[in-house]
Amino acid sequence: MHEIGAHYTYAEVPYDAWFQRVTGGSLNAWLGWERNNFDRVVHFCYGLLLAYPVREVFLRVASVRGFWGYFLPPDFTMSTSMIFELFEWGAAALFGGELGMAYLGAQGDIWDAHKDMALASLGALTAMTATGLLNSYLQRDFAREWGQSLQVARAEPLGEDEIARLWRDRQ
């Protein structure tokens, strides 16, 4: 999807023409879209397709369990989506003019970046909701694992109190 978007620029991908060639009708007209929404579909798919592999990394590498296995993948997806939108804004400001606007692909929508981030978030939340529902049905200890993941594992302070203790121990 990104290769197609990079080839045409996201705002110019002729998906509606492709759809018309295959079906004889307009996908945009059928869905009530007035703009080229290829970029929006890509942002949703980014969240939908990234969240589960990120969950696997958190489970296998960081040994997260329960709530955190469902919270951290959308959190990661949302933050990387935001970082991308900042890079996109920076590139558009750097290039300026028509080239910057073509790269940005906002198509006159002042809320484009917000909608892109929201769609990536929605994709990730959809993936994690489906995963959570399936796991709650199939996993016998789902509720127990979820509850245990929210319990305090270490009662000792970790912030500035712990830094002060480590500093004293070093002396």
C-alpha cells in the first residue's frame, strides 16, 4: 500500500478508476466519499496490521501480560502515527509550495493529520479488541491474568527515592 501511495502520491492513487474498471461503478460514490481516501485506508490498515505483531513482541520480549498486552500495542501504534504526522508536517514545511502540499496530501482538509492518527488508532483498537474478545473466549485464565497484570508488583519506590538510594549506595 505504501509503495502504491509513494508511486502515485497518496492523494492521486486511482483506486476509484480501478474499481470502476472492475465493477462499472464508483467506490467513492457508493461510500459517499468526495475525496481520494486511499491515505485514510492506509492509516487504518497501519494500525490494524501493526498492533498484533507489536503485541507479540511485547509478549515475547518484554513478558507483558494481561491488560498491558492489549494496551501497549495501540499505544505504540498511536505514538508512531503521531511521529509520522510530525515528520510529514516537517517535510511539507521544508519543501513548501506545491511540492510540500502534494507530499502532505491533505486535499484541503485542515483536520487531515488528526483524522489519519485517529484512523491508525481505530485500526489498532479494532485489532486488540478482536484479539481480547477471542482470548477471553478461548483462554480459561483470562480474567485472572488480566487482574494480576494490574496488581502492584513492587511496592518499593522507583522515582526520585530510588535514585537517591542508589546514589547513597554508590558513595
